Amino acid sequence: MIDFAYAADAAQPNMLMQFAPLVLILVVFYFLIMRPQQKKFKAHQAMIAELKRGDKVILASGFKGTVNKVGDQFFTVEIARGVEVEVERNAIAGKAE
């Protein structure tokens, strides 16, 4: 019985080797998914911060318009002649070319 107990103890792998695949998966997850999303978010925030009156934008709803008024939380966007809508900052998907 004592020999069996020693054999069971010797068969356990190192703790570092047990967690190595998990750590590797987390590192790959960070570099392939999280980091690019963070860069994209920062670029979008910078684009929104530098919007000014007269810029052409595309809204998240798909409408294309021109910024008429810039506020702290909202933009006023003209989507057709005489049609102005007030949209939240996050509703702007990007600049139109």
C-alpha cells in the first residue's frame, strides 16, 4: 500500500504545466480580440471628439447627414433639406467621404 501512494504522488504534473494552456488561451484571446476592439473604440472616440459643424457623418441607423450643431452629449444632424434630428454622440457610426 505504501508503494501505491508514492506512485500516485509522482504522477501529478507540475502546477505550472496545468495552467499553461489556460494562460496561453487568455494571451491569444487578448491579442486577437480585446486589443483590436480597444484600438477601434479609441479611434471612434477620437473621431467623435473632433467632429465640427459642416462634417458629413453616417449615423448608426444608416442615415447620412451633415452636423449642424455640436453639443456636449448630442449633435444636431441635418438628414434632408429642412429636416434636422438630434442624435446622441454614440449614434454616429463614422464620417462620410
